[in-house]
Amino acid sequence: MIISDEPVDTTAVCSKNPLYDLIYSVPGKAGINTDYSGKFPFLFTEINRKRESEAMVALQKQLKDGEEIPSRSFHADWIILIVIASAILYATLSAFYGRLFREVKKFLLFRGIGDPALRDTGALFNWQSTLINLISFFNIALFSYFAAEYYDIIPDRLPGFVFWLISFAIIVAGITSRHIICYLTGKISYGEEIFDEYLVTVYHSYRFMGLILFILTILLSYTSFFPPKLLFVSGFAVTGLFYLMRVLRLFFIFVKRNTSILYLILYLCALEFLPVLILLKYLTGLF
């Protein structure tokens, strides 16, 4: 065995890193360009953003000012309940329709004046007539609420259902007071037959009017075929027409029975025209 005196090299030798010659740029260091705005994909994104902005500006120039969508004031839950209840009651009294439409025909054509059947006030208070009257008052009050809501004459703090109840109470009170006045006037003036026939005419006019207003409220609530203003004008026209025809029918009743026209004029001024003028004066002050 030969032992050498030369020192042994124990240095560890490593191979050269192949990435040693690459130069890395450190962001923020002086002299190094970090602006990439003119390079892909920044340039591509900027071009697309500019095109979208130009297209939006061109589209906005073609647009017109839109109209605010009105609030759906006629779709409250309590309105649906009243409409459904009225429809069910009308359907339940389907056997009553034949007589109802015959009465409408007589009313519109001014027939049956002096007919004893039209002087039977007891027929106004059987169960069918009572239900028809109740439905009619419901629908007239509901149309009144719709009109008040549309023309914005309901106080802000008053709920719609409460306003409808108030309208219903006013209608019932007005018709009840007219019934009492006609009854007392007939008793005092010994003209019971005249005022009994007129009283039946009053109830018939409210029934016919209630049915038409019921159709108008359905059109207002669940359709958009006609503008609301047209439907309200139609409702007001129907109300005025039935009122005038009722007054004319009373005139013909007086003429057929050879009653003094002066007496008729006094009655009309005191019990027909004066309340209407007071109501119109009040409503005119609201607008």
C-alpha cells in the first residue's frame, strides 16, 4: 500500500446555473420601464372599452324620455274580495236576471208608468232584492273609491278600505233618507201611489247603475284595453244619464196622474236638485 503525501482536494464542485445569464427586471427600480398600456392585452382591452362607450353614447342619443309607470292603485287585496263577492252573488241570483233586464228595458224606454206592479214597495225587501241592492251599493261605492283614488282626492292618512266603507255608508244613508222622505211625503200629500212608484224607480236606477259600474271596475282592475280616464268618464256619464232618466220618469208619473206640476217642481227643487247642487259644490271645491 502506497501512501501519498499530496493533499487531497475536498472542494465540492457545482455545475453552473443555466439561468445565471438572464436579467430580471425589478418593478420600481430606476431605469426600468413598467408602462404596459401600449402592449397586449391592455391595448386590446382599451380599444374594446372605447368602442362600447361610443356605442352607448350613440344609443342614448336615439332614446326618448320615458313615462313613469303609474302605480297599480286598483289591485289591493280587499278590492279583489269585493269583486269576487259581487260576482258570486250576481251568479247566485241568475234567475233574477230575466226580471232585471225586463225592468231595464221598461226604465230606458219609459214604459210601465202607472203599472201596479211598479208600486209594490214590498218587493224591494225580499231576500233577492235585498242582495241585489247590497251588491249595487258595494259596486257604486267601489267605483267612487276608484274615482277618488284616480283624481287624488283621498287624504294621505286615510286607508283605501276605510274610504270605501265611508262611501258605502254615505250611499246607504242617502238612499235610506230618500226612502223615508218619499214615504212621509206620500203620506202627507195623499200621493202614496205616486211616491211608491217613484221609490221603486229610484231603487231600479241604482241596481242598473251598480251593474254597469261593476263592469267598469273590472275593466279598471284587470284589463288595459281602455284608458282609465275613458272608463271614468263613461261611469260619470252613466250615473248622470240614469239620474236624468229617473227625474224624467217622475215627471211622466205626475203628468199621467194629473198631479200639479207646481207640486212636482217644488219636490224636485227640494229633494233632487238641491242635494245634487250641494254635492257638486263640495266636489268642485276639492279640485
